[in-house]
Amino acid sequence: MSQFPSHLAEQYSTSSRIAISKSIRFYKFSSIKIYGSRNNYPPSCRNNPDPATPLPKHRLWWQKSNFRTKIVALIIAIGMLPVLTDKTLAQADDRVVPQFNAQAEARVDNPDLADSPTQLPVTLLIETVVASLLLIGLLTAFFANRAMRPAKSVVDADDKPKLEPDESYSPLAILNSAALEKVDVSHQQIATIESAKIATEISLKFRQAQYLNELLKTATKELRRALSADRVFVYQFNPDWSGSVVAESVLPGLPSCLKIKVTDTYFSESNEGVEKYINGRICVTHDIYGGELTDCHIKLLEQFAIKAQMVAPITKNGQLFGLLIVNQCSEPRVWLPHEVELFSHLAKQVGVASEQVAFLEKQEADAERADLLTEITLRIQQAQFLEELLKTAVKEVRRAIKTDRVVVYGLDSSNWDGIVVAESVAPGWPQTLRVRIDDPCMREKYAEIYQQGHVTVIDDIYQEGRVEDCYRRLLEQFAVKANLVAPILKNNELLGLLIAHHCSEPRNWQQEEIDLFVQLAMQLGFAIDRVSLMEEMATDEE
């Protein structure tokens, strides 16, 4: 067979390539339209699409499809390229076969024509398939790289050296700070709510106390438990602004402050400290060495192992009754705001409860004193002899006011010399019965004022400025620290003195005790008058 003409082969190759190119362009761009201006865009591409204009189904499907669906559709379309190309080539072969029948026969007979251009459609088909596969591989690699980009960015961020940005200008730092502030506020709110619940519970316990000692013990115990402190105590003032610890709750192993007496010049030498605490001053010390405490104050606190403390006033009836003090001894402590608020609130509640307890105690004490006065008066009136009367009187009076010694000091109206004619004394103290006393002070000034009903009240013979040296030396002989003196009168005549001695320590005589003592002295005068009259009548009969 004759050879296939070269110009026809070239023409066949060129026509085949043109057909393939047209087929590809037809496949890729058959559904694409070019618009001349933005106004000619379809409604789905405008900023404000017209809802009345329906979209083609294939466009509507393309817009509603997600990214993965679009990728799968694109890969399938690329995979169809070889099939479409094969079909196009077949159509081209049908058009050119009549022109090349003779040449084909010649190619079959001639082995040299094995590499002729008739093999071009098969080669082109293979190349198209390979190109499609390469394109699919490139797309797969591209989208895999895109999917891995976030993870890679995280890894790169971890590998990068961490800088230290200025936290004051960092948005993340600002957000963290705001979040921490919210958490802190939330914790404070929770702590405040818990403190309010604790304050309510403890205040109810305060109201249930019937006596002052019971109230103060409850206050120190409950407050130490609520604050988890090492020690809580109540410091009560005396009239001279000295004071002592009257109630305490302390952790085992720490020194006790109970009954410790302290004189603080901050209160005794000026009214500044008293006024500040009456006005509600709260003294909070986180560290005794880091504040403004004086050296003498620090030394006092060191004696009781105190590292931090809070001090609040206890007021009763508008007067400064004492101080509520909480100590931390193990280490310095930063007292939190809700702890200070709880402490201040409970100190006020102690003051309110003490007023209530004092009122109840006064009512009860008044009733008891009235009953006691009636009882002692009846016993005194039952005595038929003077000696019996005096013994009964001193015994019952000492029991009534709970003191160490009570005596009846009889006076000679001619020279105002005196002798102890009756005594009731607690064991361990010197006796004064039948002791004759030469008291120049009595002759010079006291006899006249006692005859007018004067009552002497001395809480501490060493602190009372009006106690003269001669009188103080006399009292020291009998271990007297505090005393009460009331006149025994008979028809306005001074018969003697009813005297109460407190020997163990100075004593702050309460007004109710003084009133009872004076009333018993009056009843004793009436009884002496009655017994004396009975004895005179018995003497006359004899």
C-alpha cells in the first residue's frame, strides 16, 4: 500500500487538535455568559437581587452546595474529560476516514508506517487521561494543604519564640484581667453572703444569753470559730479607764490573757482614745511590726505572741464598755474586708446584747435584792438581844453583797473612839473583832458628815485620791483594798458604822449594791432601836 501523504497527516493532526480544543472549550465554557456591565448581572449576583426573578436550577444548586460538594463535582467533571475527548475524536475520524482509506490500506501493508500519525488519537487520549490524573492530584494536594493550614499555623506558633508583650496594652491581658476581676468579685460576694449568714446565727446566740458573763463567753467562742483566729477576748474598762480581760477564747498552747489587768495611757491620760472608739473606730493591724504601733505597745503584744489583731469598741448605753479584740498568733495575717465587716458587726451586736442582758439582770437583781432585803429585815427583827441582832446583821449583809468582811463599828459619842462589836469574815483574812481603833480623822471631820447620812464608797484605796494617808495605813492593817461605809442611825443619833471590806482585790461597787447596803444599815438602826427599847423595858421590870 502507498504511504500516507505527509501533508494529509499534518492536516489530520491539525484538524484533530482543533476539534479537541473546541471540544474542551465547549465543555468548559458552554454554560458561561459574559455580561457587559454590572447592571446586566443576573439577579443572583447583584447586591440587591430581585426576589421575583427565578434562578436557573444549576445556578441555584451551585449556590446552595457546600464547599466539599463543589470540589467533588469539579473532580468528577475533570474525570469525564477523557470520555468526551474520545467521543470527539471518534466523530473526527468518521469525517476523515473516506479520504484516507487507500492510505490506510497502504499503512497496513507497509510496516514502516507503524509510527504514522494514525496512532495520534490513542496517544492524545493517553495524554489527556494522564493530564486529568495530574490535575486531580494537584487539586487534592492543594485542598489537603489548605485543610492542614490551621494545624500548621498552630505548630508554627508553638515553635516561634514567645515574646513578652506589654500586658497593659495586650487585649488578651485586658480580657484576662477583666475575667479575674469578675472572679474576684464573685468570690467576695460569696464570702459576704456567708459572713451575713454567720453574723445572723451568732447574733441569735447573743440574744439567747441571760447573763453578761454568758454573753461574753459566747461572743469570744463564736467569733474565734467564725474568723478561724487564734484568740478572741473582751477587755472591760474600769471607771479610771484601766481594765482587765473578762472573757477569752484561745487556741490550746497559746498564753492566756484572762484576768490580765492593763492600764493604757491612750485611754487614761486623755479622752482622745475614748472618743474615737465611741465613734466606732476599728483598728486593723495586719502585722504588728509593719504598722504604727509604739515600742511599748509592741512589747505588750509580744508577751502574748500576737502577730496581727483587730480591735473594735463595745458600747453600752452610749458609753464605752470595753474592747472586743481578735488575735492571730501563728503569723501575720491580712484581714480580708468581709472579715473586718463581720468583726465590726458582731462587736456592735455584743454591745446591743449587753444592754439587753444588763436590763434583764437589773430586773432580776432588783427582785432578788427586794426579796433579800425583806428576808434580812425579818431576821433582824426576830432577834431579841443586841448581840444576836448584830451577828445576824453582819452575816446576812456579807452574804447579800458577796464581800470578804462586814463589821459593825460602834462609836462612843463622847470622843468618837470606836470598837468592832460584830464581824463576819471569810476564811484566810485577819479578824478585827474587839479591835479598838483610835481614828483622829473620825473625830476631826467624818463624825459630823456621817451623822448627816454620808456614805463612803472606795473602789481602790490606792487609786482614790481623797483617801488620806492615816486612813490608808489603818486599812492596810486589815488587808483592805476596797470598802463601803454607811452610818447606823437611831433617831438621827450616830450609833456606829456598818462597814464592808473587800480584801482580795479592788472592787467596783455597783450602785445597786450600794443601795442595798445603805438600806440594810437603816434597817439595822431600826432593829437596834427596837432591841434597845426591849432591853430597857426588861431592865425596868426587873
